[in-house]
Amino acid sequence: MKAQRFPHSVAILLLAGTLQLTGCGEETSSTAGPGFAPDIGSDFDEAALVANLTDNIISPVFTRFAAVSGEQISHISQYCQAEQQFAAGELDDNARLQALETARHGWRSSMQVWQQIEVMQIGPLLSDDRALRNKIYNWPLPGVSRCGVDLDVVAFENNDINGTPYDIKRRTASRKGLAAQEYLLFTPTTDHACSGDIVPQGWDNRPEPSRRQARCAFAREVASDIHDNANNLLSLWQGEQGYAAKLKSAGQAGSGFASVHDAVNRLSDALFYLDSITKDVKLAKPLGRVANPCGTSICPESVESPLSAESINNIAQNLTALQALYLGNDAAGNQGVGFDDFLRQEQYADVAARMDADITTALALSQAYQVSLAQALENDTAQVTETYSAVKQVTDTLKADFIERLALELPKTSAGDND
């Protein structure tokens, strides 16, 4: 059932009455963007938008992540076997390295899909202060604890945490997930990352092959945990009682949404990851536009995925997801109902076209890098600055024309942010 719509003339009278009440001293608050106007009637089928984005854009990506995270368990298992054979003199180093590269490729495949999910954080990924999301990937806060991962490598091997059996489900997010897996597979040294008195027991006395085998065994455990959480996400999303069904039944009793427009608003909230994280943390921070570990100067150390050099591709995947949600087009290129259609129906074709062009430009710039983001920051800061400016162009429109024209509300992460 769609939310009740009023004829345009009636809506204007209602709006005037509301303004009179507000002028009599009633306090109001809103997270809406400047110039926010209430919904005064539309023939656009918002339910079709919600259904298309839910079924044809978000659901396939969640399903794909569950699949690739399962494949990664097999890739890492094969790599672990290669390390064992190498240690026994049954395999040469080239074959061992090839198995490692296959495991690294599996991580990249998982990360690419996850970076699209980052722009689809809704429902189960937001519940309980993003607990499920953080179990899979907790960057940027607090991020991976490299020393913590090294300690857990040995704890898992010994099946002991202070006298109790090791259980990865009970470990903090900073010691597992995709960020921990990146460290385990891509770190160029087998030395531990700890300092002071707390170090992995016996690690410094172990030969290189033994260290690699221990890390691989824990990487496989991390992969299994990621896959379990991916399946948990699917179970919470799918089915008659899943969050996807609640979105599509918005406005009906028991859905949790008072109107279809509320469901549209929750979907639009997810797009603002591009503003608060992609722009502000993945680009502005290493560029020194905000405080970083280097002060306020260029800081390659603060990029998202420094060991795998996937940082710029992560940004490209964020933009790929944004484009799919905005246009409503699935991975095969089939056209569906998107936010651009909503804008055009509301007679804002100019905004729709401008936003489409800006997303396309930002995506093309992020895909044009011939070196890693860290290298570009050191050798071609202008390229990174151009990417930042292009992403900011998109987010500026998101926070103003997009929100205002569709009578949506800004998420709290972007409210009051005029950057």
C-alpha cells in the first residue's frame, strides 16, 4: 500500500497551515538538507523502486559475497597444503607462491564484492551498532590489530585463550574479518607486529616455513568465520521474515515502515557512505585535508588497504554500487527503476542527468589508476585530488538537490556537514 497522497492544491493548504503552527513557537527538528520540502504528491511508483533495488541490486550482491567467501576457504586450504608440502620438500617455491597468489586473488574477489556492500548498509548490517558488518570488515574504526592477529595465530594453533579453548566467534572484530585476512596473506614479512612484553609465544624462534603454516591455518579459520557471517547476513535478509520482505511491504502492517517513502529513505541513507567514508576517510584523510597519522600532510600510510594495494579499487567498487543503486540497473546491464527515474518523474531531469554524469566521471577516474593509491599520493597527488573533487561533486549533489527534490532526509552521518 502506498502512502496517502494529496492533490497539489490541498497539499499547499496543509503546508501553509503547518508553517503557521511552526510560527506560533512550536519547536521542530529535522535531519533534512537545507531547503527540505515535504512530499506534496507524486505519481512515481516508489514501491517499484524499493522492489527493484532490493531484488535486483542488493540481494544478488549479498548472495555473491556468500559465494566468493566460501570459495576463499578452498583457496586458502590449498595454499596451506602447499606450505606443508614445501616444508616437507615435496613442492618447489614457485608452486608455493602460485598457491599463495591464488589465495590473494580470492581475497581480492571477496573484497571487491564487499566494497559494493559497503554502500548497501541497511537493516541487518546496521543492527546492534553494525555488529554483523564489523565481524566481516571493521575498517576504519577500530581497524585491524596486527599484533592482535599475530597473538591469535598462536592462540588458535594452541587452542588456548587464558586456559579456555580458542573460539573465533568470541574474538574482537579487530582480530578477524577481511582486514585481518589481508594482513595474513599480504604482509611481506613473517615477523610479528608486537612490541613490549606481550608477544606471540615462541614466534621469534620458529623457522619461516613454520610461521607461514601457522598464519595460513589461522587465515583459513578467519575465512570460515567470514563465510559464516556472510550466510548469517543472507538468512537475515532473505525469506518471508527477512529484511528484504519488510522493505518491499513498507506501509503495510508489521513491516516496520509507516510508508513506502520511509523505505526509500532508508535505501537513500546507504548512499551516503560515499560521503562520510569514501570521500572523507578514503580520500580526504590520506590527502591531508583532515587530520591523519602524518598530521595534515600527504599520508600514504592512511590508505584503506595498504598491504594489498587495493585502496583505489575499493573506491571504484563503492562507486560501482552507487551507480547501480542510482540507475537501478543490475550487474547484467538490465535497466530497472532507480533514483534517477524518481527525479525525472518529479520533473528534475536536469538533476538526474547531472548526477548520472558526475557518478560516471568519478568512476572512470577511480578506474584509471596505473599505480596504487599510496604510490599516486607520493608521485601524482594531482590525480588523487582530481578523484577527490569528482567524488565530492557527487556527494554535494546527494546532500542538496537529491535530498531536497525527493523530499528525503539526510542521515545523521551527513547532517550539518557542508564539506
